[in-house]
Amino acid sequence: MANDYYATLGVRRDASPDEIKKAYRRLARELHPDVNPDPETQERFKEITQAYEVLSDPKKREMYDLGADPFAPSGGAGGAGPFGGAGFPFSDIMDAFFGTATSRGPRTRARRGRNATLRVELDLAETAFGTTRELTIDTAVVCTTCDGSGCAPGTHPETCDTCMGRGEVQQVQRSFLGQVMTSRPCPRCNGFGSVIRTPCPECSGDGRVRTRRTVKVKIPAGVENGIHIQLAGEGEVGPGGGPPGDLFLEIVEKQHPIFEREGDDLHCTVQIPMTAAALGTSVTIDTLDGAEEVDIKPGTQSGHVITLYGRGVRHLNESGRGDLLIHVNVETPTKLDDEQEALLRRLAELRGEERPPGKFAPGQRSVFSRLRDVFNQ
């Protein structure tokens, strides 16, 4: 067969249906067009889908294992003769007995370049509102001396005298079917069909050189730690002056001294003294939009949360922003002088709290105790 479906999915020929399904799902998650829109990746996705369509169907898989075309219609014009009804291509039978082979032709020297990943450190404000960065990267670019051909100036590739430009050599082997002719890449030219006798002195025949260049990129608002941004065609140029790969930016968000990010919401803690919590006050919060006065209502308890709506991080690829949640922590004084202690005792006397009875509530049970109750039911 022209395509090795087992190799396409990366499974053995005796793989079980479950192994084939797992291999396809794993590859589909990596190559799905929604995850990676690269044209070559989309073509690879079509190949694994076709392979799974054949190997997941017991009848098509049996035909494929026998050397027949699993997509050929049975009983049609192509099915005439003793082998047509079973789906065997007559040309394959003739190839096996008489040694004919289909030539694949020479392969091109130009190949797609590799993808590259670059870590970009951003502070909270840059991830929240977006920014523009100029990044310096070391990468491979087309050699300007040979324009990617790999040949020294004034020269050109010469036809390989071993394969005569076909890029492959043929070999006759004996089998139980008779003589079978097989093809393999030419060892002299490595399947290219031509050889470079005088390589470019700048790139040594590779068609590309390494250099340092600057890329200006726009970071969208709302990105967060660990997210990857794909820049199509900004990766390394391929061998032989082939098309470049992609550049992936891995966002690394620096830790903020005040705010802790949770999704698009921001959290911070403000500590106020007991007297301010009882009487009420106002505090100044340095938000991402600037300083802002926040009112603390009289009688605020420790653990109270004040929400400033729309003061968080912008939603990625959407309108609107998250919120800023301010957690209030009431501080109880630990050291009092004589006058302060006398004032507090007088206050306790006025409120009848010299010996408060205390108010009890059910405690928070641990996760392990709740699991224990579930298993004991």
C-alpha cells in the first residue's frame, strides 16, 4: 500500500482496537486544526483520520492487511476479474509478480524549519492590559550568499550519476511470489537526485545561517501565566531555504507584591486596627488603574470581602474585566499601656462584656473526616 496506516498512527500491526483508538485520540488532540492551524499540521491531521477510518473498521482493516484498497468499491468496473471482487488492485498483483515499481521521484532539498519557543516575562499590568515587546531571538535565516540553494556563487547542483536524477535506486529481491523490485533512497545523493559539489562557503551547503534578529510582537490583554502565543512563520528557516516554522511565546507572569491573580479576578488583603473596624474608616488601594479610596463600614468583621467590580484583568479576546476583591483582616492589639487598657476595660464594662459567654458555631470539618463518614455509610 502507498500509505502505512500503522506507522501513521504509531501502533503495531497487531494492535488492538482500543490501542488504535487511544493512539488516534492522542494525535488528534495535538494536530487538530483548532489547536494548531498550520497547513502542514492540518494535512497530517487528515492522514491520521484516514488511517483511523481504515484500522477502526474490521472489514477495511482486513482488506488493508491483505494488500487491497479498503476504499475501492466492490463489484464495479474496477472489480472485474478474479481479484477485482475481493478489492485487490490488479496493478499491485502485477507489480508483485513482474517486478514493476512506481517511482516516487527525487525529494526537494527545501524543508520546513523547526518551531521555536521563547519565554517572555511580563508583570501583572502588562498581562492585564496587553503590551508590545521587541524580542531578540537567535534563529536560522536564509543564506544571502547562495539565496538558500546551498551552492557556491556561480555553481549549481549537478545530477546524481548513481540514480541519474531519480532520487532512488531499485533492487530486485526474490520472494515466494517471484521477483519483487523495491526502491530505496539513493545513498549517493540521499534521495535529492542531485549533488552539490561546491557548497556555499557561508552556509556549508545548508542554505541557511544563524543570526540574531529582532521581532516586534503584540501581547493581547488577558494573557496569563503558562499560555502560549503562536506567531506563524516567525520560527527558523528550513534547510535548503525552506519555509520557516512558527514561533511560540510562553508567557511567564511575574509575582505581584500586592495582588494575587485567580483567573481574571485579583485578590489582596488589607489590615486595619480593631478601632478602625469598629468605627469605620477609609483606606487607599493602589489598583491597576491607580489609587482609589475604599470605605470600611463601621462594624466590619475580619474576613469581610469588599468587591471593586471591573478592576481586575481584562478578559482574553472578550470585552469586560474581572473584579478586585479586598479581604479585610482586623488586627487585635497585643500590647497595651495602662491608659489604653483602662479605656478598653471601661468599654467592656459599658457593653457588659467583662465576662462574655462566647458564641459557638459548628467548626469546619476536614476533608479527611468527611471522606471517612462517606466510607462508613
